[in-house]
Amino acid sequence: MVTSRWTAVPPRAASPRRRGAVLERAILDAALEQLSTVGWNGLTMEGVAAGAQTGKAAVYRRWPSKEDLVADALQAGLPRLEEAPDLGSVREDLLALCRQARDAMFSRPGFALRSVIHECDPTQVERFHGVIFDGVVGPTTKLIGEIVTRGIERGEVRADAANDYVLDAIPAMMMYRNKISGSEWNDQEVERMIDHYMLPLLLSRGA
């Protein structure tokens, strides 16, 4: 009996075709990956399609422009800041919140968002204003307001501290120093900001 030295290789099963929400999630993830690695200027719809292992037509069918795709990718991917820390003092609460904001800023969606802010021209940045405010600035400011209000109720924070200028201070400082000096906001930098910048703004003279 002669045995063939060739062994038949079973055909490879075809990959299941992704549709609907599964395919959209893959495309959004690929857009975030492109933004965090090659930036806004390097991102292309062709590159996103390749990263998602789909055709370019599938991307354009859902998002007619690069701006539309990136806006949805950022909205879907940005970490949510939903609850203010409550650790018993305004200092500890602000430290914890700032660390959460820092971690969000340096997550993959955070890198993607910063590439948009740093590389887009003013007209393009205006397109993403709602994403930036609703996804980052607004939630952070709201939680700072809750921390400050609790501090006022405890008598720790001066009564007139809950105003827009004070509440905007932390997001403004974190975004400014990251963009201008490349600060990565390690724990020591966060503590210095709270101790030397925020607490003098907030604490009552008797605290």
C-alpha cells in the first residue's frame, strides 16, 4: 500500500462578517488607535479601514468625513468622570479627582483628544468644541463644584469660592501646562498644584 507524503490541509474557516454595532466599534477603536499613534494629521480613512480590517466604503458609509468619525470615536472612548471623591477633606478630594482626570488625559482616548487639540486648525477645533467640553471640561468642573460645595458646608472652604473662575482653574491649568510645557502631571505635580494654587483660592482664613 502506497501512502501519499502529502497531507490534505483542511480549508480555513471564513472569518464571520461583522455588521452593525460590532463593526462600528471596531472602526471607532481603529480611529482612536490611529489618533494616538500618528495623530490628527496622520489619520486617514484608509488607515482606519485597514486597522478595523474592513473596507474603506464601510467607513465612509457611516461617517462621511474624518471630522465626523473622530468626533464619534472620542465621544465613545473618553473615560467618564461621574462621581466626586468623598475622602473627608477638600484637599484629598481634589487630589483624587485630579489623578482621575490625569489618568483620563493620558489614556488612549486622552492622547487622541490631545492630538486633535494640538494639531487641528482653529476651524477644526471648533468642530470638536462640544466633544471637548461635554467629555472632559464640563464633567470635571461639575465634580470640582460638588467638592467645593461640600467643603463650604463643612466650613472648610470660604463661602464665596464656588464661582466659575475658581471651578475652571484646575481644567484650565492642566490643559495649559500639558500643551505649553508638556507636563505629564505626575503625583508630585498634582500635589503642588493643589497645595500652592487651589487651596489658597479655596480655604477659609480660619482653616
